[in-house]
Amino acid sequence: MIILYDDRLIKREEANIDIEDRAYQFGDGIYEVIRVYHGIPFYLNEHLERFQKSADAIRLSLPYPMETLAQKLLDLARENQLEEGNLYLQLSRGTSPRSHAFPSDAKPLIIGYTQPDSRPLTALQNGVTAITDEDIRWLRCDIKSLNLLGAVLAKQKAVDHGAKEAILVRNGTVTEGSSTNIFMVKGQTLWTHPANHFILHGITRKITLQLAEYLGISVKLEPFSPSHLAEADEVFLTSTTMEVCPIVQIDGKAVGNGKPGPITRQLQKAFEKEIE
Ligand code: PDD
């Protein structure tokens, strides 16, 4: 496999990550996961804009211009002949003797690699199950930070319960999933948490909201409670890898009639058109 290491495309075996890399020791860095359909990165510019925003938020500078990075990612996908899958991109603050404050001598390190992966067709068709869990993450969930322990623990709890996703609840409101954004439908209205510091501003969330507007579906960008969620007619999650995916059961209880609902189906169809 060919990977991106700093500004070079090299073989994976040739990469050398230092034991004092700050991403490794502190989770001091940021990342993106970009979907590739038909060999083409999907919404690449939006992902790179978010990458830049995350970098700015943790006072980290990219080691070379964004235009160069965009080209390197296209080269990476081509070199690996990636038709369908994911591009993973990460920026670390670099390597320096271990000490919490920013080092003056470290050079930020970009790495990127590809993972072939097909679309989750069974989940998209039948829906998935979820549990609810307390949102114990920090207060800057809008930054796509490498510190993912809160997400890792929540996702593992879901897996332990035989579920696909953990829907996180903070101070009586549903924020998002451990690695997805959460939407619910009540009546004819679509609800999702507003894009503030309690959630990641998902690219798929944004595309879904644009599709909803285009389809004339009314949208409320307002927090809602777990009891509202329990009474929803439809619930779905969105993410780069899961697209628009129905949730048919939460905490062992069926959502609506236990089958993916009509508004979810409408949005899935519209999303599919985007990736054709
Ligand atoms: N997860 N919320 C969280 C906490 C996420 O980690 C993600 C993405 C999303 C959805 O964002 P987007 O639509 O831009 O993928 C929401 C990625 C895929 C991951 O960590 O693997």
C-alpha cells in the first residue's frame, strides 16, 4: 500500500512514526475521513475546509498549502487504484520530547492512507439498531480531534449490546452518535441538533439538510430530548461511511413501526443520486 507521509507518497513499510509523536502520546492532532466513489473523493473541498478549521481551532499550521494537499490526496487514491473506499487523513503536531505545552521545534506531520470499502448496503436497506448513552466527551466536539476515547467507549458499549451506534445524551438532549449525526422525524418535520460546539458539523449532515430543503421537508435545527427520540416516527444517522442510514430500534424498542420510514427513504434516494 502507498501512503502519504508528510509530502511524499511512500510504501507503508517505509513510514516511521516516532514514539514521541504528539498524535501518539497526546492525541494532539486532527483528522478527516473522506469517502471515495468511482475513484473520486466525495465533497473533498468541504472535508479540507473542515480540516483547516480543526487545525486553526487547535492552533496548528499545515506544513504545506492546502492546494498541494488536495493534489496529494488525489494522487494517493490513484496510486492505490481506490475505486470505492475511504481516504484517512491526519495531522499531528509533530515529534518532540514529551511535555504538554506546544513544542517550539516540532514540525507538524501529515499522514494519509486508503482503505478499500464497499457501501454498507444491508444496513442502508434494513436499518441498524442503537442504544443511548451519556455524552462524556469534551466541550469542543466541533473539532475533529484525534482524542476519541469518549467515542471509542460509547461505540464499544453499543457493540457490547449488539447495536451499531450509541446515541449520546448531554444534559437531557440528544447531541449526536459516537461517530455519526442523528436525525429524527416527528410528523412531517425533520429534527437534528444545531451545529454548535456540542456536535461535529458533519458533511453528510450538511448534504442531508440541503437535500431536505430541496425536497421541501420542514427542518428544525433544535436540540431534542431522549423522550422525544423515543416517540419519533423515524430516526436515522448520517456519516461519510454510513451515508443516510435508518435506525429501526433504540434501547431495544422499535422506532415507529420498526421499519425504515418514508422520509428517511426519500432522503436516502436523493443522497444516492448525489453519488451516482
Ligand atoms: N466520523 N459525528 C461524529 C462524532 C463523527 O465522528 C462523525 C464522522 C460524524 C459524521 O460526520 P461526516 O458526515 O462529516 O462524516 C458525526 C468519521 C467518519 C469517523 O470518525 O470515522
